[in-house]
Amino acid sequence: MPTENERKDVQKAMAYDLLRILKQDPEKTYTAKELERLIDAYILGTTQ
């Protein structure tokens, strides 16, 4: 079972990954539904 520090590291890594994905197209704006799909794709390991 992961420690609390390991869980925090994973959360930070996920947030960083998502920021990098969003910064690929800085001019794009996202709806809440698009962000939900993006996060779902990230979690499932698929591409959008």
C-alpha cells in the first residue's frame, strides 16, 4: 500500500501531466465537458 507521500507525489505528477497537455495549445479554451473527457482519457491511458 502506498504511503501518504507516494500518493501526493502521484497526484502532483498527474497535475503536471495535465498542465503540459493543456499548454500544448494555449489559445484553446475548454468547456467543462471537454476537460472531463480529457481527464477521463488521461486516466484510462487513451488518446483523444
